[in-house]
Amino acid sequence: MALALAAPLAAQETPVPRIASSNGRHALIVDGAPFLMLGAQVNNSSAWPAAMAKVWPVMEALHVNTVEVPIAWEQIEREEGKFDFSYLDLLLAQARERDLRLVLLWFGTWKNTNPQYTPSWVKLDNKRFPRMRKPDGTNHYALSPFGRETLAADSRAFAAFIRHLKQADPQNTVLMVQVQNEPGSYGLPRDHSPEADAAFAAPVPAALIKQTKKQPGDWTRVFGRDAELYFHAWHVARYIDQVAAAGKAIKPIPMYVNAALPGDPFTWQEPKSYASGGPANTVIDVYKAAAPHLDLLAPDIYNPDHKAYRGFLAAYDRPDNPLMVPETGHSKEYARYFFEAVGRGAIGWAPFGVDGNRYLPTLPLTPKLNAEAIAPFAANFALFRPIARLWAERAFAGKTWGAAEPNDPADQHQQVMKLGKYVATASFGRSDFGMAPPKGNPEPSGGVAIAELAPDEYLVTGYRARIDFALADETRANILYDRIEEGHYDAAGKWVFERVWNGDQADWGLNFTAAPQLLRVKLASYPKR
Ligand code: DGJ
């Protein structure tokens, strides 16, 4: 009787998620251990109670462990100073029922650079919350990073949001918070208000001089062609850092900002051709100096070209920046880049705009989001869900590699991974037998992933690919397989042996089809003489 009447037990408080870094490697620590975020981001207008019924079934079909959902300023503070967290509470409850974690996206001063997610009392009051000015003195659409009242109001709202989270989420269903969404401005590289002009003529801040190892001077003198880009990035980053700091003072949950990227990572592009002021690959150093409260800067990758995708991953995978891809295209050609990202040790990866609410598709998103369209993403996540913790731990140790099928003929449908003592070659579009050169899959869709479990022992998996191992140094010894086990990991993380691959299944490399298969491969060698 007493038990039946007792109030429900308070949720168990767990340690706040954090980013751990060591030897230039990173991990997202959740419940005390490295966590690999297998994510998906909902559509912008799906973050409302009425839309959620069409979100959860897709998340279940995708096998994600984390869902990225916006929390908009206009949604929580429609009237200044009056906060409504009813949606957030519903979201937390519904995610917990499904054993899913969340990443929340603060749509505030900047959403794709635009202020459309600020409440009406902000976006309609240009005096109190000024927009950027063009050189001729007229208003640009984006809010100015010099707006002190804007910064104060955004910080107050963000702090109220994080305060609510601290009280409503002791079990840390929410793993990270994105502060703003693709900030900056299109079409105008910097603000030209009198205050901004004065700052542009002033010396570059010492922290940025130190970070970029330049000689002191004003912005034009120090950064030349990139002066406006760097200047705007600095001021937007300083603004976001102060918003993040207001939240972190309440709950020190990991926080990051996402970037709208230039067309490719290799060539210089006019700053007005992409979101100037955001954490693009061109200004990571500026953000590092200006925004110490951000745990990471993250690329939204919508370029499906293999070299460009890898280039963007490489740009954000730094000793001072954990790699995470919070948004990527959801057309099927993007699915293979999951292998490339997690192979590099990304802490998370998420296709954008995957839920059952129907909106007009935006290129390069796929025109029809149905079971067939999400299948390649679902296959990746289903393969990785049982090994996500193990993978994250190995990635933190720097012992993971991955490759996605290239689309450039010069790559000859192959990718090479240097594992140390061994070299692994992934090739795409080969039959299960024979040494005929790879032809590539009918569409680039293959991927492989390798984790070192112990010396000479590797966890190996992939789709539509062959993997061959060789010794890095072949002068004195020849390689051989000691044993190739196929199996799976049980719920407790224990390897369950199923069978041994040998004979035809090993003589022509390890051939992965569209079936989910996990191998534990023990390599060995014998002397040449
Ligand atoms: C990038 C943005 O960050 C998302 O919110 C969304 O607008 C996508 N682009 C695709 O439209």
C-alpha cells in the first residue's frame, strides 16, 4: 500500500556529459565512457508537439541513438521575460521513453544567418536590436554582432533554457547544445555600422594575433584579403562565446557551433559567397581564439564529392577540435561518408532533415524521403549500434580507420589505410572471387571501418567493399591470417562467435556485401627465410 502511494522516484542524477581530449584525440564522455553519436536531425519545423508523432518512427527505423532537435528562441520566449518550456519537457519525456539521447539546437540570433527564429519583439525592433549595416548605411537582413541589447537578450533566454535543462534533465538525456545555427551573414562580409567601422580600423585583438602568429596591426594590415572575413568571424564568435558562457555557468554541458561551408575546402572563395562570420573551415583559428567556451566547431557537409568531403573532415579534425558532423545531406550518396567520419574518430555524425513530416525538399536533399531513401543510413547505424561504445573507446585511443568509396576515376576505386604495422586497402566493385581490378559499385556506395582491438587483432566491417591487409614492411616477412571470426556483440558488449571465414572467404580478401557483417581478424606473419 505504502509503495503504491509513494511518489515516483526522482530521476537518477548522472555526471554531466563532457568532452575528453588526450594526445590530440577526443571523446564525448556520456555516463562515464566514450559515446559515439549515431544521429539524425529533424526538419526545422518538426520541433513542435503536433509534429513529433511523425519524427519517432523514422528515428526508430534509422536505429539512431541520438536525435538533434531545435529549441527556438521564439518558441520559449514569445513574450519578453515569460518562458514556456512545455515543448522541451515533452521532448525529454518522449526521448526517454524510447531510450534516445538528444542534442538541442539553439535557434537564436542566427539561424542560417537569419533572425527569423528570434521572437517578434526582437526581429521587429530594429532600434533595440540593430541589423548589420551595408556600406551605404542601409540595413542588411542579419542582426549585428555589435547589438549589445541583442546579446543580452539572447544570453538571458539561453540561460533560462539551460537553467530549465539543469533542473529537468538530471539524467542527461541531452548530450550537447548547439549555440546558434549556421551563424554569420550572406552577401555582406561584415557589419558597416559606425561602431563596427571603428572596430575594423582598430588593432587586431592580442588573442587573435597570438593564435595566428601574425605581427600586430589593424585588420587590413594583418589579414589583407581576409580582413573582413576574419573581423566578422571574430565578432560573431565573441558574441556566441558570451551566450555559451551564460549557459555553461549554469550547466557545463558540451556546446558547439555549426558552419555553413564554402563550396569546397581547397580553393579561396569570396566571403560573400558563403556565410561570413560563421565557423567555416577558413576561420577555425579565429573561433578558437575568440570562443573558448565552445567545445567544438562543426561542419555541415552538403558537398557529396569524395575529395571535398574528406577535405572538410580533415579541416575540422584537429588536436584542438573534436570532429563532429551535426548535419550532412540525406540523399543516399552521403551514407558512405559515415565510414570516413567514424574512421577518423568523429564523436558523432547525423544526416539532416530525416523525419516523416513532409516539406518541400531542398537540394541536395533527396526529393522523396521514404524507407528506401533512409535505408543506407539505417544500415550504417544498425551495424554500429551494438559496437558504438567500443568504437568510441578505440577512436579515443586513435585506433580506428575508415574509408568511403571515391568518385574520382583517378582513385581507381581504391582507398588505402595505414594502420601502423599493417596497411589495409579497401577496393570497391569487385566480385567475391578473383583479382580482377575494381570497377566501382554501380553508384559510389561502399564503405569500410577498422578498429584495432589488440596488437595484430582488428574489428573489421563494411558494406559493398573488399579489404586486403598487407604488412607495411614486407622485406622480411609475409602476412597471413591467423583466424577470421564472424560474430556479433551482445547487449553486454561481449563478442559472440558465429563462424570462421577461411578458404574462398579469405583467399580473395575480405568481401563485404550489403549484409551487415562483423569480423574479428587476427593477423600474423611468417619469415621469408
Ligand atoms: C543547414 C541548416 O543548418 C539547417 O537548419 C537546414 O536549413 C539545412 N541547411 C537544409 O535546408
